[in-house]
Amino acid sequence: MSTPTLDTMASEQLDLHLAQLEDRLDRDYSGVTRARLHDLVTHERARFAGARIHAFVPILVERAVRMTLAVTR
């Protein structure tokens, strides 16, 4: 069994935060399918794939997705 690295732990934390974000978006945008929300979150997350620091990725993803949904509604 291997010991988790800081990168692995950070990635798992990011996954958890983005899953929680999808849950919040699902509650706030009941007219949008969960699949669409997931696609939007995944698309925005990809923009930060090369980021050295991931601490702010969830809030940046959330803002971008909410802006997209505000424009497309």
C-alpha cells in the first residue's frame, strides 16, 4: 500500500470540493440537468489543469459556471 503524496491529497480534496459545488449548483439551478452542470464544472476545471496552486480553483470554477448559467438562462 502506498503513502499518499501531497499532490494526491490535494487532487482528492479538489475532487471533493468540486463534487460539493455540483451539489450546490444542482440545488440552485433546478432547471438545469445534473449532466449539464457536471459538463460545465469539468470544462471550467480544465482551464486550471496546469495551475500550481489549486486552493482557489473551486471558487473560480463556481464563479465561471454561475456566470455561464446566468447568461444562458
